[in-house]
Amino acid sequence: MALIGGVVALLAPLAAAAEGIIIGVYAYPPFEMEVGGRPSGYAHEILDAVARRAGFDVQTADVPVVRATKMLRDTPNLLIAGTKSGEAVANYGAAIWGFCFEAVTHALIVKADRPYVGLESLPRDALIGAFLGYTLKGYLAERGFSAVELASTNEQVADMLMHDRVEAWASLEGAARYILDAKGIPQDAVRAIPLRSLPFCAIAGVDTNPQVLDRLRAAYDGLVADGGRAAIRARYARFLGPDRAWP
């Protein structure tokens, strides 16, 4: 392994020490992002605070979306954050769903000057842009949307929408709000058509010891009880909207 920008670069399969936790990071602000060369974001802060409260040493590792399933299969004590959809559960196979900390809304983001007022008003052949790791691609297909264009980052999809390369942008609504704000695009330039609300959770590697998971879950309960979760969330509340802790 080598350190690049404070993140462990994957030169070989990771192996966590018995008393260590590896937090997988990927670019999906405001849930996972880099600030000042260090991993940050709502989900990252939650996972980091829980792991440290539980008494574990913590490393961070880059988790490319296309490798997440393999890494969860091969790396005990690896934690990543993600939406618990049926598609994600199937993709991650035997990975262990630890604790869930937020109910997030998936939405189709459309430009405000478009006539769409709900899902049924959007043509089923409309081109929809999505992040490569978007977990509701199958859900869109089930509802008859036949054209989905994938990009390597969610920011790229925002640009695709604003430059009329796609008709809609499939995203977590909180992520869309953050990206638009960062690009200086007014929030009223777009409209969100809700798709589904789902839990956002910690996902652990397949072979993670059950006792490790018990410690993490207990630490998360403690973080909720003493207001630590609420304090972390407050830093991202303007993008996340009203607090919808899970469950």
C-alpha cells in the first residue's frame, strides 16, 4: 500500500488488522468527498466517528465503484456507505449491512423550464444520466426508462443535464443540491421528481467478525444518544433537508 493524499492506494488486496477498520471512500459529495486533501463528507464522518468510538484504529482506502463488490468480498473490516436498495443488496452479495443512519431520497432532477411535474409525465425514452455506481438503474428500467447514460462522477451528470445532453439526472437529492451549489447554479434552476426513499447504511466486508459489527452498532447507538450524529449531520443539513434518521 502507499499513501496518496492521505488515502491508502490499493496496490494489493487490503488486509485489516484484527483491531483496525478500513473506511472505503469514493467521490459522491456531500456523503463522500475530499476536503483539504483529506476524506470528508457526511457518511465518512459518521463511519469514522463510529469506528473510533468503538475503539478501532482507522485507515481509509480508495474504493472505485467497479471494485466495491470484490473488495467487500475480499477485505474483512472494510466499511463503505451506500443506499440499501434491492439492487445494491444483490450487487454486494454476502456483504453485511451494519447500521443505517439516514433515509435518503432518490430523485430525477430535471431543468425547471421542462414541463415534467411527476414521474409519469417524463417520456419513457427520455435520456437519463446517472453516476456509474447509481443503485437504482434497475428500478428505472423496471419503470420503462430505456435510455440511461452513465458517467464516472455525479458532477459530470450535473453538467450533462445543464448542457441539455440528458433530459433528467438520477441522483440522491442531497447530492444534487450540493453539486448545484458548488457549481453556483441556483436551486430553482431545477426541479426534483422523487423516486424512492431508502436507508443509507454502513456496509461491511463479508468476513467481518460479528463481534466487530456488534461494537460498531453499539458505538453508533452511543453517537445517536449523545448528539454526536446530530452534530455531524448539522454540517450538511442545508443539502440533506429535514433530519430523517433511520429507522
